[in-house]
Amino acid sequence: MSADFAARFPILFHAAPAAALPSIRRHGLLSAEALCRLFDLPEAERNLLLRRNRRTWVELRHAEFGRAWLRRQLMPDRALAARLVPGLTPEAWRGFINRHVFLWRARRDADRLAAADPDMPQVVLRLATAVLIGEGLSLAAAPVNGGAIDRRPAGRGPHRGPDLYVPIALLPPRAPMREVVVPDTIPPAILARALLP
């Protein structure tokens, strides 16, 4: 099934701040949680950034590692709570989301995300799906953007919860899919092999 997935979606896309490219080349693509660990954020600050809604971009600075940014999230408590599986809190869902690296199956989605914040110049990276799979990364896919609130009324789309993301080896043929997640990190050596011009 993984080979079928790579054949169906040979390229995956990731939008990132242009200014973060040196850090991305050095450290790979990191989840928000992995970035906070790398930049040695105190636990209280880390929990605040990873479990509460980030209404704006957050710049991180480190004497050794330079600069990085946490993307703003549009997942306010009330709207998000109405779209979660029973028993899951907004804080827990944001924590789950922030433990993953996000990739888009379609270039237009990555371009739309990059264009949504004109004050933050972004680039769209193209990654070879077969390389990511061949290197043993655990890819899972979802039919919607789990890290945002869509415009559909609550209850009209799939409720968000960890089961929203299905390992690609278990995806039924032709299953609807919008985004792909990788837990924690795409390491720099793998990223260098996967990056396409």
C-alpha cells in the first residue's frame, strides 16, 4: 500500500518561512514540539505555546541555533471543541497537532497556506514521497486539515481526533486525503535526499 500511496502522490509539499531555511537545512523539518525542545524553551513556556491557540506567529531565538518560527494556529477553544471527538479537549488536540510535521498532497494547498500571511514570506518545499517512505518514516494521512477550523458548520465534517490520521499502509484505495503528517521530525539527512528542486 505504501508504494501505491507514493505512486498516487509522488510529491508532498510543505510551506515554511523563507527565513527558516538555514535552520531547516541544518535540523530538518521539526514539529512545533521538536522546535521548542531544540530551542530549550522552559517547560511552562513550551506548554503555553503547544497547548493554547497561537493567534500570531511566534519567533524563537537561540544563541546557538538561531531563529525559527511557530506557525499561527486558528483553533480557538469554542470553535475547536465543537469539532472534536467526545472527551478530547482543545488543549489535548493542539498538543497532538504540535507533535507532527505537516505536508500537503496538493501544491495549491501549500501555496494557499503560504499566501495567507503576506507579512511572513514563505517558500514551498517539494518532497519525494518515495524517499520519505523508503527511509522508514511513519506517514499518516487525513481527509481534512486537522490543524485548522474549516468553514463548515460543526458536525458537517469529520470530527478531529487521533484516528483522523490513518497510516498510509492502511489507507483504502482512492481514500480522500488532503494532508500527511510525520511524527516529530523529518531528519536533515532524509530531508536532503527527499527535497526536490
